[in-house]
Amino acid sequence: MLTPFLALLLVPAPAMGAFLLLGLGPAELNRRAVQTVALVGAVLPAVVMLPLGAYCLMGTCDGIQPIFDLTVGDAVVALALKLDPLSAIVGVTVTLIGACVIGYSIDYMAKAEVPDLRRYFALMNLFLASMLCMVLAGDSIVLFLGWELMGLCSFFLIAYHVTSSRAIAAGRKAFVITRVADAFLLAALLLLFLEAGNVRLDALIPAGIAADELRQGLIAALILAGALGKSAQLPFHTWLPSAMAGPTPVSALLHSATMVAAGAFLLARFAPLMQAVPLVMALTAVLGAATALFGAASAVFQKDVKRLLAYSSISQIGFMLLALGLGEPEVAIAHFVVHAIFKSLLFLSAGDITQIARGTTDISAMRGALWSRPLAFVAFAAGAASLAGIPLVTAGWFSKEAILAAAWLAGPFGVVLWLVAMTAAVLTATYAFRPVFTGLTRIGRPRPSLGGIFTNLPIALLAVATFAVAPLVEPIMEFLGGAAPHPPHAVELVGAAAPFLGIALAAALTFVPGLSLRVARARRMRSGIRIDGIYQVIIVQPFVKMVRWLTGQRGGIADPVGSIPVLVAQRLTAAAIRPLAHDPLDRGWMGLGAGMVRAWGAGRRIQSGRVRDYALALALGLALLLLIAWGTTWR
Amino acid sequence: MSGFLTAALVLAAGLFAVGLFGLVARRGVLFQIIALEIMLTGPALAFVAAGAHHGDPAGQGMFVFVLVLAASEVALGLALYLRLARHADAGDSDTIRELRR
Amino acid sequence: MALTALIVLPLLGGIAALFLQRFGRDAERWFSIAVLAAALVALVVAWVGAPPEDAPGPQWLAMVRYQYAPALGLQFLLAMDGLSAALVAVSLALGIVSVIISWNIRKDSGLFHACLLWTVAASNGVFLAMDLLFFAFFWELMLVPSFLLISIWGHGDREAVALKFLVFNAVAGLGLLAAVFWMAATAPEITFDAFVFAEMGIPPVAQVWLLLGFSLAFLTKLPAPPLHAWLPDAHTMAPTAGSILLAGLLLKTGAYGLFRFPGMLFPDGFHVLAPYGLALGAFGTIYGAVLACGQTDAKRLVAYTSIAHMSIVLMGLAGGVHFAMMGAGVEMIAHAFSASALFLLIGALYDRTGTRDLRELGGLQQTAPRFAAAFAVFFSAALAMPGTANFLGEALVITGMFQVNWVLAAVALVSLVVSVVYATRLLKRIVFGAPIRACVVQDLTWSELGPIVVLATGTLLFGLLPQLLLVVLEPAVDAALAPLARP
């Protein structure tokens, strides 16, 4: 059956094809070919997705494109892709950001060797394809496929610099922690599958709502745990700051539109189910607000731009979770879109600036960026403005304001959350503008330079978008079926004042020497209040100890359980077989053997070789026989 | 049993025993061959005597057979003796003990 | 007839291969491939042929019954259902793979190929025989060529390891043999026909003991802790082809036995012992995975992951629910592909560098990108990435475990997490890092790439289009579960 939704299959397909061609294809490709394939694979999904989004806007926006159906026992496994307002909005965002980031990579990775470049682009395209699979999924299997493949890609991409043990360790850490989250999500999806007997999301969510209270609560909690892990929220956040070991465009994709943001998308996808369990909703909101504050506070103390942006992502997704926990998934998704734009912009422009500064990603590398790299710096400032939420002009303000409003309107419990979120918002402006102010300071006599077209075009597009999307934020919420919440004007004014307070703080931190020194010394805050260290002590070290003990590296027996039968067998030999080793019967037989040897030695002497002796023996024998014959005739 | 037959058989046994003694006691190969000949006459006599006793000509037939046997044996024995005498340069049967090995 | 050919062809082919060496260079290799290919044709013929009329159930695709010595109750009875067919196909394919990757074996090449073919023949016999005397015969027969493979062409302390392998499995095989003879003796008239035993109505207490006897043999081959000590040694010391056959065929015979017989012959015994099987599986999957994390020998590491994965199969089989059983079937096939491929890759690396020590390897990414890509693909399979057949299997088992007991499902999920630790360790030590010492190696050659591509295709094909496998397995699973449902 030919429907417009058939085009859904074509959305992830080009990126997947580019992955197969680059990653597993046997053909030798030169640099230009690799770049072309990667770019085509990244841009085509956007080309297909945009008309689909427009189609969705115009009319019926609820379509399913089946992939295949099969039955396992009584259950139906019907794989499908799905277009609805949620997947349309997120899909369009992801394809556009993906195209921008991969396009940008062409310049950024220009110095890489061709095989490395090939690996890089293969994985980036797979990363994009997986996220699209997850976003467009109409069933739990495709959803989980995309979800897991992202984890795999993130591992390989974070460990892209394969000779750096720090990068590999960061990749492993990211993979293990997100895998824990994956396990939670898998458990939730399988439980839902058992409830529904089907894998279609349309069937899973009602089945989950209809399930008994215990199961419902468990499933919702498991989904939340999965989202927390993937989105690097408290208490799973530790992997994200380390993940900065990968190239900057990887971080841009990882943080803005894929992987990290996937947790928020997941919760939005399962929003009806989550809303049926108030306790889990409250937990989501609390954890979201806490993470928002924690991430913002940690970001303020960072010395490294990329780590700063990493904590910023943690914090911003905390805001999304807050909205989700308050029952406003539409607001969360609007923030998702806005965040995707400004976060990728921040990463790309920061990457451009720091690359000029010979690879160091310290905030000090930003110094004088306004003069040395004007376009990138202005774009960074635009991104920072949106992140901070400068009122009325930036998209960031509209979406963040909606979240704060939702918190204010959620009753007394909400006011506490509002306070926490407001503090986070102030700190957000602070950390967002620290690099900006650093960039304003002029050093030496810099020569302004401009990157190539592949660097500048994505940055410029995204910079324009941070402002252009501003009027679209409310329509997006309405399109998703919600409405922008509006609190009393006084509250809105306080919200509008927050960024400016934060910016003032940032100026103080940058330009007042005493304060900037204190920030530089706050090691504990910089390392994310050392939660990493706690995990190291209570999980990693005992595990390593256990492994070393079980493999006999600590002086014990290697593989103790496997040794049991061997030891038992040895004991049995000792106890039962050894006494019988001096077997009397056996000795009798052996003695007989030895006796025969002796008898043979004796008998040998008769054989003299003389004819006469033999004749005598013959005669005696004959005589004996005659005697016997005679004897038998006796009566 | 008639006295004649008993006497003939005793004589035959005596001839055999004399031959056997010669065979075992003498070391010269030539004498041993002669002793063998004497041994053979014992059974030959016994055949003739038994044939006469039973009135059966088969006894005399057997005597002829023994004669042929003795003749061929002497021929073979003497040929061997010649071989030995040339090869080992000895007429003493005890010196030829290759069988022992 | 075609079924008989599946066993007889490789058996006789092995004898012929012994003498072919002198007829020309590589004659025995091409001959072995031809024999296995012919067996594959026979498999297709048996598969697509009309279903047998005298079969005791609709799940049987083909059957051969030949009265051998009726007075003694001996008959030659082969029957093939979906699971047997799939496993036989895998064993033939892995046989061909083993021949191809052993092209550089020069020592007693005739006997080597004979051993390969005999292993395939014996395992096919195990997968097909429904006369339990023949089943037990093939079960023991399998040990001989594998023993020779390890003790003649192995590495390191190969004689001792081969002996350990033989002693473990031969002693455990006695349990099977004793149980079979007991059943034959108590049958109304002497027979070894499994179908007759199934209808016999063995008393429940006897079922427990008989199932224990069967399980001793099957669990040792599987292998489930604590009976696994032979496996890491055997895998490590065996030549590459031996490791492949060990992982791809021998372990699967254990799982196959647990799939086929407990439900069919001892439903009451199954209900008594299944909880212990589940516990053993749950313990084994964590234990194997944790031990894999600490290995320094690459082959040993993969061997311990085999224990972890086969323990998941054990959980699936002991679960006694539809999803779990399907998952176990899928996981058997998936593990045959992925573990064989990893052994192949590590073997190829060993041929080039002369070491399997993870501390001495590294940097394949930069020196041999194709090698690295192949490692990455099967790395994904080892940690059950969605899209690989391994994920399908494990997800189905975990689904089933949720129906049986949530704790077991949680344990299986934990093993999924631990799998990331050992898999990334393998990748980190071999593929990543700076090239060390002799690790500047030649990239995969086409003759190595061919088998790799076949195995990868199998892994991904069944992962992405699971119906191909599920349709084949489903009737077998239904039939295996039917007796358990009876009160």
C-alpha cells in the first residue's frame, strides 16, 4: 500500500546507507568520496523529513508505516514507523541538527587520516540513523534498537582517539552507565509487551495504564530510570562530563539532538503512562529540578568550555524533566527543540574557536575570540544568550519561561520547584556568559580569520535559528496538543530578570580577580561534588576486587566454582584409588608374569643344540609313552 | 603267543636298543648313521616275525618298505656327512651346535 | 534417506580424507568442502521433502526408521524438526568455515580434516537421532575427533587439556548412558525408541533420577557451572577450527539435549528440577560474565562469555514458557555464529602475532581497519546489541523470565550490563590503543573475510528478520512444551 507515510522509511535510510557504505563496505574510498557520502547521508534525511513535517502540519498527522508483522506464540510483533506531532517535531529537529553537525565535521575533521575519517563519519551517520529510528519508532522494538545503537555509537565516538587511554576509559564509562539505563528500559518494554501482547506503542501505553498498580508503578519507574541514565541525570550523570574526550562535533550531536536528549523524548513518548503514576511523576519533577540546579551550579565552576557545556546539557535536560514531571510534555519538547538548536550552536562555535587555539578547550582559549574569530564568537554569544534566556528575543526565554510557569502553577509543591528552577536559571546565565566575557578580553594584536564554508554555514544557520524559532515556541506547544502556561505577570517579570542577574554575576566572576580565583579553586564543585569518586569506591572497586579474586589474581584459586569438580575428583583419587594402587590381585598376576620369565630362562638350558641329546630326549620320551601305554593295559 | 615270536620280538627290541645306544653314545657322525641302520633292523625284524606269525604277506611288504627307507636314509645321511666334513672339517656331531642360537 | 546422508556423508568422507592427502596438494580440503556442501544439499532435500507419514507429531519435517536388530530393540531412527534442521545447517556451515580457515594447517592434514568431518557427522547424529542408543553413541563418538583435534593440533599443554576435556565429558556421558539403559530395561519390550519412552508413562520419582542422569551429560557439555572447568582450557588450547566446532557444535548438543528430552520424556521430573536449572543458569550467566572480565587470554575471555551465554540458554530452557524456550533456541544459533566468529578472529590474530595475551595486543584500529571492523561487529553481537540475533534470543529469554520470576529477569539484565564490561575490555585491548610490538599485522585476507561475512550475515539477518528463524523454531518449541502443560 502506497501512502505518504512510506516516506518514513526513507528518513533513517540514507544515514544508515552511508554507515554501511563507510563502515562495512569493502570499497576503497578517497577523502572526497568519504565526505560526499557522509554529507549526502546526513542531508537526505532532512530533505525527506521536512515535507513529511509540512504534510503533518497541513492535515492528518497520525500515520503508521508497518515494516513487518510476525507472531511469537500468542503475541504480535508488528514493527512500524509512526508519524505524529511528537515524532514530526522531534524528527525535523534531529534531521536538521544532524545535517548541520555532520556538514560542520567536514571542515573540523579535515586533518584526520582517511581511515579514521571514514570511521568517524560512518559512526556519526549511524548515530543519526539510530536517533531517527528511535524518534519515528511506532513500536518498542525499533525504539529500543535506536536507543541501544546510540549507546554503541557513543562508545565508539567518545573513544574516537583510540590511542588515548583517557578517551577509551570515558567511552567505557559512558557505555556501561547508559547500558544500565538500557537494561531498565528493556525491562520496562518487555513488561509492557507482556501486558499488551503487542509491541506497537499505540497498544503498549493503554495496556500499561490498564495494568495493576504495582506493575504500572514498576514500569513507569523503570522507564524513568532508563531516561535518567541516557540523559545523564542525577544520579547517573557522571558519564557525560568525561565524554568530552571525543571530538567536538560528536559532543554537539550527542548533547543537542540525540542520545542525551533521547531520555526526554522517551518520557514524552510515554507521557500518558507516566502521568498515570503520580509518585513517579513527582520523582521526575524533583530529580529534574535537582539536576537542573546541580548541573548549573557545577557548570559555573568549570574551567573547560566543553565540560561547562556538558554540565549545561545535564542542567537543561533537568529542566525538560521538570516539565515532564509536571505533566507538560509539550513544554518539554518545545524546550527540547530550542535546546537542540542552541546547544549544537554553542558546541560548534566553541569547537571552531578552540580549534584555532591549538586544541586546548580551556575557557582561557576563548580569550580574544571576538577579534580572532568574529563569526564563531558572535554565534557563540547568540547561543549563550538563548541558553541564558534573554527575554523576548531568544527562543530560550520562551521555552524556559514556560517551564518555570508550569512549576509556579503546580501548587505549593510547585513553588518550591519554581524556586529551585529559578536559582538554576540565574546560574545558567552566569555560566553561559563566562566564556562570552572571556572572549571579549583582547590579547595581543589578533588577525581576524574565517573558517571554511562547511564551518560557517551550519553555525550561521543555527545562530539565525536561535532567534527565528522564538516566535514558533508557542505554536509548537499548541501543535503538540498543549498550551503555553501563563503565570501572574509579577512571576514572569522575575523570570525575565533572572538572566540579567546571572549575566551580572558572570561579569563579576570574570572581571573581579578575587572572585575568579575562588572559582578556579573550587575543585569539589568542579568535579560534580565527586559523585564519580563515590561510585568508584562503592561499585567499581568492589567489582574489580571480585573479578581479581575470582580469577585468582589475588592469590586464590582461579575460577573457584569450576575447580570444585576437579578438586573433588582429586580427593576421590586420593581416598579411593590410591590404596588400591597396590592391588594384591594385580600383584599376583604380575608375579606370575615374572615367574614365567624365570621359568623360561631355566627351560632354555635344555636346548643344548647337540643331536645326541635330542635323540636321547626323543628316546626317553618314547620310552615314557610306551610305559604309559603299557600301564593302561593293566587291570 | 609262541616262543618263536617272543624270541624274535626280544631280538628286535635288542637290536633297536643297541642302535639307540650307539646313536646316543657315539659322537662320530658316521657311527651314528651306522647305529641308525642297526636301529632300523629291529622294527624290520619285528615286521617279518609278526607277518610270519599271522600268515600275512603284508609283514614282508613292510620289510621291503623299511629297506627302501633305510637305503634312502643312508644316502641322505652320508650326503650330510660329506657336507659337514667339508664345511666344519669335523666328523664330530657335538661341535655342530648352531641350533642353540 | 537424505537424513542418513547427513551423518554418513561426513563420516565416510572423513575416512576418505585420510588418504586423499597424497593425491595432490589441498585435495583433502576441497574434498571436505565438497562433502559438507553435498550434506547441505541433502539437508535441503530432507527439509523441503514431503513430511513423513509415520511421524508422531506435525513438527517433524523428515524421518528415517530402519529396523536394525529388532530382537535387541535396536533401530536406526532419525527425525528432524525445525530446531534440528537449524542446528544441522549451522554445523555444516561451521564445518565449511573450519576447513577454510585451517588452510595453513600442514601437520597430518588428512587426519585433521577427517577429525573435522567426524565431529560434524557425530554432532549431526546427536541432533537427529531419536533412538536413544544411537543418540548416546553419537554423543560419545563426538568426543573422539575433538579430543584428537585438541591433542594433536592444539597449543600449549594440549595433551593434558585434551584429557581433561575427555574425562569430564566421558564421565558425564555415563549418566546419560545409565539412564538410557534403565529406560530400555523397564520398557514393556526392549527398545531405545524415544517416542516409545515418551508414551511409556515413567513414574515421577524415576523421572527425576533419569532426568538427573541426562542433565549430568547435557549440563557438562553446555557447560553450566560448576561443570565448566574443561571449557576455558579446551577453547584456549584448541586450534582455531577446534574452538569453532567446540563453540558452535559441541556446546549446542548440550543445549539441544536439554531442549529435546526433558519435556518430551520427563515432564514430571522437569517440574521438580526446573527451579534448580533456573538457579544454575542465573548463577552461571553472572559468574561467566564476571570471570570473563578478568581474563588476560583473549580466547579464555570468549570461552567464559560462552559460559555466560549458554547459561542464559539454560535459563530459557528451564523456564518452560514459550518465550523463554524460543529465546533459548534463537540464542543457540546466534551464539554459534558470534562465538565462532570471535574465535576465528582471535585465531587469525594469533597466527599473525603468536600471542593471545590481551596485554601484548593493541592498535588493530590503526594497522588493520578491516580486522577492527569485524571485531566491532561481533563485539556488538557479544553484548546483544539490538539488530543482532543475540539480542533477539536474550530479549525473548528475559521476556520469558518475567513470566516465570522477576528476580531471574533482573539477573539476566545484570548480565547484559556486565557483558559491556568484558566486551569493551576485549575491544580496548585488541582494537584500540597504540600498536604494540608485533601487532602491526596484515589485515584480514579474503579467505578469512569470506567466513566472517557469512557469520556476520547470519547474525544480522536473523536479528533484523527474526521471522526467518522463529517460523522454523516455533513448531519445535510448541511440541517441546506440549507435554509440560499436561497436569
